[in-house]
Amino acid sequence: MLKKNTLMIRIMALFFIIFFGFYLPATQRIPYLTSLGYTSTEMNIIFSAQAAIAFVYQLTFGYLCDKYRTIKKFFLLVQVIATIGVFMMFSQTSHEFYFHLLSIAVISSFGNVTISLLDSWALEIDPNIQKNYGAVRAMGTVGWIVGGFVVTKILDINGFKALGITYVIIAVAMMILASTLRDAVKAKHDQPITLKDMRELLFSRRYLLMVIILFFAMMLSTSDGLIVIQKMELLKATPMEKYLRFALQAVVELPLLFLGAKVFGRFKAINLLAFGIFMYAIRFLLYAWAPTPTWMIIVALMQAVSFPLIMIASKQLIFRESPDHLRSSGQMLAISVYNGIGASVTPLLTAFLIEKGGIDFGLVVLASIMVIPLSLIFYFKKVHA
């Protein structure tokens, strides 16, 4: 029991520190590139390329982890490369498009893979941790909140020039901690895993249905960082009001994440996923009708019963629908679709909707689209494994 508790604490600490560090490139790349004179078009090219390249990386490393029955080694390798990319990004203090295309799109994309590998590692390292994944993931949210505070202070004191070395220090600490953990427990397979084995995933109706459901569900999560921010701008929100919306919705998701095991023990994961999607749709409708930034902040509190349910349920359901010997491939393929492809498609969709009918129109349409995943969930329940 003591060993299990120690393992849980160390995994939670790893989630804390990786999200603490990930806050830095995820939130500061746009302000940094803007300060160097990059246009919106140039940044969109870089970030679209990053999403496409990350998609390929996710698929590749998911397959490699299952083939060689290890996550730990690939996690450490990928983190080293990602660290080089982030350091390079902040080391260039002039407008050099191809340099930043290389450092951000090609090399820093490994950072997205690191997060995905950590999810798979946590789900496969121990059944108790898999059951309590929500509580483990909650420490990532805590790390993100703390990271935001620390990065803000560093920027106030030293500016962007200190971000590269700051990330290196965080990454080294992360890798030292990761190296002390045991590897994931991989199911044995009679024959060496080849690309042909991936057909088991691609020909599984339940698995593919779940990936499609999550693709639509995650649209709203992605849009929360796009069109919702634009609505805040439209309402002339102050910097403090923008921060409060972000900070409060991060805090309110923690209780359900920590109580995830109990909640998912009482209710079916698929039903909780449906409820989370429904509440996200209602949330976006309320965003559309919000007349002031204060109302936007109040509506954001619905994060407590939307994103945590979708996030935990998605991991559990994909884990269950993946063959035992393809657990990493199942997680990484799913993430590459609903996060990778979704990250490329959603900005284009939101831009189109805003152009056609405005921000409020876009919010209503995005909420309405959730009829699709909710209908697919109803069909999913009827499809036998």
C-alpha cells in the first residue's frame, strides 16, 4: 500500500511539474512572436504546421511505445528534443520566420507528444492510478495555475529573454523525476507488433465512434481559447477580467477531477461524457447571450461540470476500447485526431462562423453542433464490442 501511495504521489508530482513548464511555451509563444513583429498570417502558418506535425508525431510514438513495450524511454527522448525546441524559440530575438518555423513547428511539437505520453504512462503504470486518473490530472491543473503566476513574475522582472533558460531548468527537474519512475506495464503479445496490428483499432466500430465523438466534443474546449476570448474582447474586458475567467475556471474544475474515481464509480463513463458535452453546449449558449464580462466570468464557472467530465471520460473510454497490446497507440491516435486535427480545423471553422454572422452567431452554432456527438453517443451504446 505504501509503495502504491508513493507511486501515486510521484506521478502527481510529475503531472504538476510538466504542466507548470508547459504553461510557458503554450501561453507565451504568441506574445513573444508578436513582440518580434510577426503578423497573424505568419503565426497561423507556424501553428498550423505545428498541429499537422504533432499529428504525425503522436501516431509515430504511440506505435513505437506499443512495439517496443516502453513509454518511459520515449518520454525522456521526446522531452529532451522538446526542450531544445523551446530554448531555440526564445533564444532568437529577431524576426526569422524559417528559424521559428523549425524551432516551434518541427521541434517544439514534441512538447505536445510529451503530454500525451504522460497520459498513457499514468493509465498503464498501475490499475489504481488508472482508476484515479482524475486526481492525478488535477495536479496538472494546479501546476498550470502555479506556472501562470511564476511566469508572470519572471516576465515582470526579466522579460522574454529569461523564458528559454527557465524552461530548461524546469525540464531538467521533470526528467530527473521521470527517470525515477518505473515504466508502463505493457500487455504481452505473441507476435511482434507491426503496422498491420493498427487495423485492430481502425476496424473497431466502437473505438472509431468514440474518436469521432471526442473530435466534436473537443471543438468547444479548443474554441474556449479562441472565440470566447474574442467575445471578451468585444465586451471590452479588462486584463484582470480576462485573467479571472481563466483562473476561476481552472480552479473550479479541481473538485471533480479529485473526486473523479468516486463519480465514475457510481455512473457510467459514457453517460458522464454525454452530460459533460451537454453542459458545454449550454455554456456556449450562455456565452452568446452574456451582456458583460462579469457574466462571461460567471458562465465560465460551468467548467466545473463540463471539461473535467469530458477529459476523464475520454481517457477511460479510449483505454477500454483499445486492445490490451495497443493501449498507447489507441490513446495517441485518438489524441492526434481530436486534438491534432481538431486544433487545425476549429480555428478555421470559428473564423468562418464569425465572418458569416458574428461572434454570438458562432457561439450558438458551435453549441448546436454538439447534437452530433450526443446522437453518436446514443448509437455507441447500441454497438457491441
